[in-house]
Amino acid sequence: MNADNFQKWTSEMLLLNLSERNVVVLNNASYHRMQRNKHPTKYSVKKEMINWLEYNNVEFCENMRKCGEKIYRIDEILKLHGHDIIRLLGELDAIELTWAKARRLVCESNVKGDFNRAKLEDVTRRAISCVTKQDWEGYCLHVQKIEEHYWETDGHMEEAIDSFIMCAESSSDSSDSSEDISSSESQFANPLSDIECPMHT
């Protein structure tokens, strides 16, 4: 599989079998991420960056460093037909766990290292068929737990930040009020040297 084949399959097969509006879930396989009009990266030479900016009619000056948003070819094709796209993080992709089991089974079958294409295809099909419904349910539950952990951690982070901000504001308010008290009390305070002490008269 490569980007051109995946784009062809998407246009000629996938889109013809989708209903009016869907959410298409993609992982981060390289052939899912082929960019249209790919912008230069920090590793590009200066001439490549200038050529890209000029080609796209983007105003620039010599000290500019960052490039624009990534635009994926597959995303454009799907959006053009009214579909939405969600891209999964590796940890939240249950399919990766399926492939991991299949790859392990294929590797375990290659004990003699004498695979030809026909044997490889046969072993691969058998390995994929060994991924059961129970396996898939377990992979989905595993991913769900990771997602819940992310949500929980994110909530703790928000609470910690809010608490920190409230403490900082409270500290600032109390500091201001203590300064006000100190300044108001100071007008009533006189040095001891200015007061006659009856014991020394």
C-alpha cells in the first residue's frame, strides 16, 4: 500500500460505498498522511522555503521560520464528498493491537525462514483469522481505559491550574489588604522617643 494506491481506492471504492454523510476514522499510517502542496519543514533549505512561499503567494520576510497548516490529500477528497475525518493517536487505535497480534503469529510461523510469497499470504490470512471477536472487544476496552485515563488526568490538570490561580489571587488580595492596614495604622503610631515616659520624669 502507498499513498497513490490508497487515494485511488478511496476515490474508486470507499466513496462509492459510503452513504450520504459519515465520519471516517483514519490512523497515522504514512499513506493516510500524504500532503497536498507539502510545505517545507525546518530541515528544508532556505531556497525551498522561499520557492514554496512564492508559489503560494505568501508574503514573507527573511526572519520568518514557521510554515502553514498541513493539508492531507485524503482529507480533502473525503470532505469534498461531505464526510468528516477523525485521526487517532497510536495509543487510541485498537486496530494497531489487532495488527500486532497478526504480526506476532506470522513471525512465530516463520521458524525456518523459508517463506515464499504464497506461503506468506497463507500464513498472513490464517493469522488475521485468529483475531477473534473477544480479542477485538478486549482491544476496544483497553483503548477505552486509556482514553478515560486521559480525560481524568486532563480534569486533574484543570483543577490544579484553577486552584493555583485562586491561591495566587487570594495571596495577592491579602497582601494588598495587609499593605492597606499597615499604611492606615502607621498614621497612629508614634516613635517611643516622642512619648514622655512617666517613669523617667
